[in-house]
Amino acid sequence: MAGRHLNGLKTAALFGVMWMVLLGLGSLIDGGSFIWVFAAIGVVGTAYGYWNSDKIAIKAMRARPVSEIEQPAMYRIVRELSTQARQPMPRLYVSPTQAPNAFATGRNPRNAAVCCTEGILHLLDERELRGVLGHELMHVYNRDILTSSVAAAFAGIITSLAQFMLFFGGGGRDRGGNPIAMLALALLAPTAAMLIQLAISRTREFDADAGGARLTGDPMALASALAKLERGTARAPLPANRDLVDVSHLMIANPFRGGGMAKMFATHPPMAERIRRLERMAGNQGPITRF
């Protein structure tokens, strides 16, 4: 539980930094008079993304709902874990792609959906699939869709403010502002916002790994699944089109091929670190405390 507590503090601290960047930019634009306009746009965008997150992700992955007759193992695992967690059963979908991955979405447990690709269903055995589905359910129970939606909205507002500064100068010159400093801030702020957003996503992945391992009582099953997914996504990455990029942070594994600088801007923490934490959890806790 200590790791989960630290991850929560880290998320709060990252949101605090994002607020500081946002307020710093806003104060430079005509005395801050425009910041509320951008904030209002961000609130509307956040609300839309939050309420429609399940539809957006499912459409991007061309997923379809499946029956228990079609996917008995998937239904059996999710029903058992949902009952154990005292949560409602989510809707289940399968995406017709051979790229192995899975994601959960929805604004709350009563409006949740869990989706597996055909690739992950073929790649994993039932024990490993259970570990993955436990991870995905924890994203729903932790309200991670709200967290990621708010982080994305913050990043969007900061980027829009920075672009406004670049086009209109922020009004700082008439008040004796340093135009070079303003230009530097306008260029660096969007990158800072994106890195903070990615850090929040990575923190949430560690939380879902730990929570999923507690829910299933089998951290090594998820560790084994992650090792297979790292190899599987490298062999069969998704195409990096706009719709898939927008929902990639929901997936259990980074679905795109990337190296070098791409790793810095990845939405997921390194698989080796995630596996290492799960192995440590299995070795140090003895009998795993169930959810």
C-alpha cells in the first residue's frame, strides 16, 4: 500500500506543477484576462472526453461487443474479479487486430468497458489473461479515466496559451516584459505540460499493476503477461494514426514501435521496471492480500 500512497502523492505533485505552469503562462497574457477563456474551453473538452471516453476508444479500435458464448474465459475471469471487488460487471469487447493489447475505459464502474484485442487473446494463457484483466479493472476502480482526462485538458490549455503568446506576444512588451524570456516560456511550456501528462500516465500504470496483482493474488501472472506483451507489441505494433495515438495511453502496453527519443515521450513506464516491481511484490509480501 505504501507504493500506491506514494504514487498518489506523485500524481498530486505533478498536477500542482501543471497548475504553476498554467498560471505562469496566464499571468503573462494581458494580465491574465484570457486564462479563464482557455480554462473554460479545457473544462468543456474534459467533460466531453470523460463522458464519451468508452465510445471514443472502442470506435478507434474498431471493437465489437462479445457474448459469453464467444469469449467464455474472458467473461468468467471478469465476472469473478468484479464480484470479488464488489463492483458491477463491465461490458466486454474484442478488437479485430492481431496487435496484442487490452484497455479499460468508462467514467465509472457502472459505465465501464473492457476490451481485448484478438492478438492478446491468442498470445496469453488464461492465468496471464487474468492478470491483465485485473490490471484493467483497477484502472476503472481507480477512476483513472478522470485523471487522464484532466491531465490532457491541462496540457491542451497550456499548449493553447503558449500558441497565443507566440502569435500575439502576450501583451508583455507594453508592460516591460522580457520578450526573449516570454518566447522561451512559450516554446518550453507545451513540452513541460506533455512530459507532466506522461508522468501522470506512468504513475497510474504502476498503481494499476499493483492493484491488479492484489485483486488477482498473482503478481507473477501479470509480470509474465507484460514480458510477452513487450515482445508481441514489438513484432506487431499498431499504426500510429491520430485516432490510435489519442487512445494509446489507455492500453496496458505501448502499442507503437519506438526507440531513442520516442521512449522519453512514451505514455507507459518501461516494461522492465513494471516487471521488476511485480517480482518484488511477489517475493516480499508472502501470501498476497486480496482486494
